[in-house]
Amino acid sequence: MAGNVINTQMSAADKFKNDLEVDAYNKKLDAELREGRKSNHELGKDDFLKILIAQMSNQDPTSPMENTEFIAQMAQFSSLEQMKNMSQNFEKLAVLMNSTEAQNYLGKTVDIDIGDTTTTGMVTAATRDAKPQVMVNGAYYDMERIKTVYGM
């Protein structure tokens, strides 16, 4: 029965090779973390549905989930989804309002705060994005730099 003996000891060469692979993998993980790779700790709708399916699949057949419990969970899921949609729509509305405000300054004279001094000029262009800018005297400035708006 000596032929059935299993050697659980690694040779020095195998141990060295294994240590190199582990070290290389750890360095790769460390580099990814330094580059800003972060895990997402938020649960989305897909995660919620997976949990719900697992819960239903693994429930006790002699005492299944009550209809009211199931309906309550679905209502919570639906409410959460609608709140997320509303939040996204509010963000879009805010961008639209900021862009509209920037466009309303076209043709108006404004004072722009540029640090320790102020420049005055007419708004000749405006960008349309999340942080709109206005062009005064050939340069673009963020909207929050406008200190005074003069009527026409």
C-alpha cells in the first residue's frame, strides 16, 4: 500500500513559483485600488429582484410567504424605482434651467468676478450643459462668476 501515499509537500521551486504568482496578483490588486477602482455598495433593481427570487425559491413549502408580504415588498420596490426616476428627471430639469438662464444673458452686459478684479462686457455666447458658461470679451466664464447683470 506504499503506492497510495500522497505527497502534500511542495518542492522549493513550486513554492517559489507560487509565491511569485501570489505577489504579482497582490500587486495588481493594489495598483487597481490606487487607480480608483472601487466596489459599488449600492443595491439596484436587479439585485432586489435576485433577492426576491431567492427568497421565494427557498421559502418553507409548509409556510410560504404571505401574499401581503410579497405585495408589500413589490410596493417598496416600485416606490424606490419611481423615486429614482424622479431624481433623474429633476437632474435633467436643473440642467435645462441652468442652460436657459445662461441663454437669457445673451446680449446683456455683465460684471464677471475673476478673482481679485472684475471685468465688464457683453455676453456673446452661452454653452448648454450641466455647468453652463457664458462668453464675455472672448473668454468663457462659469455662471457663478456673474456678479451683476445690466438691463438693455
